[in-house]
Amino acid sequence: MHLARFPRVHLAHLPTPLERMDRLSEALGGPEIWIKRDDCTGLSTGGNKTRKLEFLMAEAQAEGADLVMTQGATQSNHARQTAAFAARLGMNCHILLEDRTGYKDENYNHNGNVLLDVLHGATYETRNAGLDMNAEMELVAENFRKQGKKVYTIPGGGSNTTGALGYANCALELVGQANDRGLVIDHIVHATGSTGTQAGLVTGLKALNANIPVMGISVRAAKAVQEENVFKLASATADVLGCPGIVSAQDIAANSDYVGEGYGLPTEAGIDAIRMFAKLEGLLLDPVYSSKGAAGLIDLIRKGHYKKGERVVFLHTGGSVSLFGYLNALTA
């Protein structure tokens, strides 16, 4: 797996730390829990999208783009990180934000990630929920092209084969860290949404013959839908990496028990996880992704799915800046 073959802008702070969470492990009384700190990737508070954007923005540069576009929910971590990359590389950035929650709260609509989008110089427009957002983005992009702009569009979450390369690289990084310290990893758990993180990670682990199962805690889609979407992207990513067929459907595991009422809507278990990580480990989760992933991890440990004697790595996908968009949920 020779990722230097692919164009890449090296802006992320890598490798991210791999840390043992002693107090959380003790409180839950189950496996030894470690955390892969992809909230520390740098650029506008970091997060998992930074790894993807290293490859996506390099592709944009190679195509001569002067304007990058992407789309996501109102409090999109991906949009914020894309805006930051564009600022750093001297490109314009335009974002489409989808109102998936119906929240009218001022903090939700103008604080957190939205505030940072604007600070990074991005422009944005909004859409109601339920539209084909990638299609909407292409319509707007075409208008910019008619004005003479060279537009590069990035799908929601940066989740295509180019973006997934970032998490194939993360697999290589994580296995290297584990090998260097004699750490046998039995399981990896993380929040999964637009599929690129899980697809890239699984593909990279399979290419390395690491034999580490990955559990994606879905933040939006039902289990069958999420697993199918992850498998499709993982298979396509394997093709790009030159190892077609290396990923099977059996390698993809998702759990949708922790979605709650829907995407972007905090859950009681997720809020509890935010408080638990903050008070026991001094770590900040976000209400949309990492808190639901952590809620799934905590519940599965309590149910005995992950056991004493095992070592579980929780991949922290970042996004804590969105806490400031959810003040009502956190202070209720």
C-alpha cells in the first residue's frame, strides 16, 4: 500500500496520538480502552476530515481549481475543515448547508462550525432537508463555472475513493503505532456517517492483513443501508489502491442502535458520554458523531460485547467545536 503514488497536501498534524484511557477503562470495568486522537489533526480544531482533505485538496490543485465546494448539515465538521483548507491554500470556498434538524436556535445556526466557516472566509447558502445535496451542489457549481470559475466539488463528508485514502493511511499509521509499543488491538470502534472513514480504515487494515475488526456506530442510516454503503466505497477504494477484492461484505460491521431520533439530534446516552469523557479523561466529544460512537462503545462494554482482557481503540473523529451550537441540549 504505497500511498505516495497519490497527490497529497501535507497539512495534517500526523501521526495523531494513541492514548490509553485508564480512568474510563476502570469506570466501565471491561476492556482496556485506548483512543486514537483524530480530533488532533490540526487546521481549525482538527477532526477526521482533515485526513481526507489532504488527498481531496491535492486533487483540486492538480485540476487547477480556484473554488472548492462541498455540502453538509448545518453544523458540518467537514464543511468547516474544507473552509480551513481552502483558506490555507488560497482558494475560495462555497458551502451548501442542509437543515436536517429544523432547529431555529441562534447558536445552532450561527455558532460552532458555522461561525468558523465564515471566519475562514467561506460563503454559504442553505437548503431544506430531504434534497439530493450532491445534485444541488452540482447545480450551484455549474453556475459558478458559467462565471468563469474552476470549481472542484467535494461530496458530503469527503467520502469518495480519493477521500477514503486518508483513512487507508490512518490504518497504516495506527498499526505502526501499535507495533512500536507491542499493543495488540482487538477491536476498533468509531462513529460512521458518510462512510469514508470506515471504508478507508477497513480497506487499509485488510491491505495490511492486520486482522482487526472495525465496528462503525451509525449516526444516521439503518444498519443494512450503512453496511452496504460502506462496502461499496471500501470495494472501490481497494480498486484504487490496486488490491481489488480484498474487502468482503463480512468485513463491514455497523450498529445503528444509537442513532436516536435522527442525524444531528443529540441523544441522552450521547450527552452522558460527552460528560463521562470530559470528567474522566478531559476529552471533548461532539453531539453529532463522536458522542454517539462513544455511547455505543460504552453500552456494548456494559453488555459484555467487549470484555476484560481485550484492548479496544476508540477512533475520535473530532468535532467538539459543534458543542457551542448545542448549548440548549447540553445545559438542559
